[in-house]
Amino acid sequence: MTENTRIPLAGVIGSPIAHSRSPRLHGHWLKTYGINGFYIPMDVAAADLAEVLIALPKAGFVGVNITIPHKETVLALADVVTDRAALIGAANTLIFRPDGRIHADNTDGYGFMANLRQNAPNWDATSGPAAVLGAGGAARAVIASLLEVGTPEIRVANRTRARAEALRHEFGARIIVQDWAQAGNMLDGAATVVNTTSLGMQGKPDFRVPLDALSPKAVVTDLVYAPLRTRLLEEAAAIGCITVDGLGMLLHQAAPGFERWFGIRPEVDAATRAAVLAT
Ligand code: NAP
């Protein structure tokens, strides 16, 4: 069989992985665009990751998504790391090149931005400070992309303050660290508010940061997408803010990988959302 007749394979590697919606998403796009390929979930332990990555291209894989807990460690296994993946310190998209080299990228920041642009088209990053709750892996991608589009100031509050301080150290003086106990105060005058913590997610503690200081002019987005309408989004909408749920980020971050692997840039539209939300 020649390389041209090979069925392209892709997938997502994590542990656990059964909950991932990525197979449903890519499966929908493969069907929509009539591509004869497959996308599968793979539960791989940390100790086996290197061995698996070496084997996959030999089996016809053109690339994979990487998720928890491998997003950081995979950087050391890649041959080429994009600047943004290096800056964020994590990769979520690998491309297996024909020359055998593994190319690692991070599309979370792109997904975050594309989701805001699609669902809050009048949002202007430069119009005022952003308030970011949380300082984990997702926060790094969000902050890098907010800085890139000219956000003048990014206020960050995290339960573990040292992680927020580390972000200031790495990303520079536009980052202002606030105490987690005072997180509500940093919403005062914020044009953009982003929850990057897991608070409010099904099975996790509630999001309880008070929103009294939030302006109705702010655009508020939550990275949590299960549930789709989080308490933060409901309360912000009641104040009059434009709110954007986290599912769109998940869908948009997947598009560049799909294009690289299967050759077609997929649309993120209502049908895509419906396919991923279908039970
Ligand atoms: P992570 O690196 O583990 O970071 C988790 C963050 O949540 C940290 O800031 C952590 O604070 C905070 N946190 C956890 N429990 C808390 C609590 N009880 N009280 C206060 N803060 C708490 O995870 P991640 O990869 O950044 O992901 C964070 C969230 O974003 C998850 O819900 C994930 O599903 C979601 N996400 C969504 C997308 C999307 O496409 N929509 C993409 C990536 C991530 P500490 O530092 O103090 O632990």
C-alpha cells in the first residue's frame, strides 16, 4: 500500500480519556466533509507516552491531540515546538510530519480568541483591563493570547498566589496579581472577564466570586463548558453583560489540528455544537 492510499488516522491522548468530546467533534467533521479517516480516544499512561508517540506514525497516524496529564511533558518529546507552545509551556496538538519529526503546537489561545470573536463580535481587547480568574495551564494560553491582541492590563487572581506571581514573572508588567480572597475587586473596570479555574464545573465546587463590581459593559466568558451555562455566565448575563460559553473554545481549538491532519479547515457552526452536545 502506498502512502497516498493510507487512511489518515488521528486521535486524542490523555488519561483518563473516556469523557473527551473530541472524538465526537472530529467524527462530525470527518462525516460532514466526507473524509475517509478516523479519530479515536487513547488512554495512555505517562510512562508509555514516548513509546506510543514513536509507534503511531508507523500505524498511519497523521497527528494527535494531547490532553491532561500530558500537555506539558509532551514538549520534551517533540522535535519542533512552536513559539506559542513554548511560551505557554504546553502543547495540545501534534503533527506527525512525513520526515518523521513530531511538530508540537498549542491552539488553546487561538480557540479562546476565535470563540470570543465569533460570539462577541464587538468585543475590543484594547478597550480596558482583563480580569483572569485562575493561573493554571488554560490561564497561560488565555493570557498569552490576550497580551498578543493588545489587552492593556491583565489582572490575575489565583487560589495559589505563587502561580499567579509566576505568570507576572514570565509575561511581564502588564500582569497585575491580586489576592484570591479579593478576586471580586478586580472586576471593577474590567472590560473582559475570564474564568479559567475549574470552579463551577460539574462535580467541582461552585464559583462564588462576588460580581458586585462587574460592569454591564464587560464581556464575560467561562472556560468551563459542563454545564454550558455556568453560574458565572448566568449572573453576569443578569447584570447585562455579553456572555460567551466555553464550548466554542473547545470547538475552535480543534480546527487547526483537523486542517493540518485532514486537509480541510472545518467550520465551527451550530451543527458542530449540536453534534458535540448530542448525548
Ligand atoms: P489546571 O492547570 O489544573 O488549573 C486549575 C485552576 O483552577 C487553577 O488556577 C486552580 O487553582 C483552580 N482551582 C481548582 N480548584 C479550585 C478551588 N477549589 N478554588 C479555587 N481555585 C481552584 O487546569 P486547566 O487545564 O488550566 O483547566 C482549567 C479549567 O479550564 C478546567 O475546567 C478545564 O476543563 C477548562 N478548560 C476548558 C477549555 C475549553 O476549550 N473550553 C480548554 C482548557 C481548559 P490552584 O492553582 O490554586 O490549584
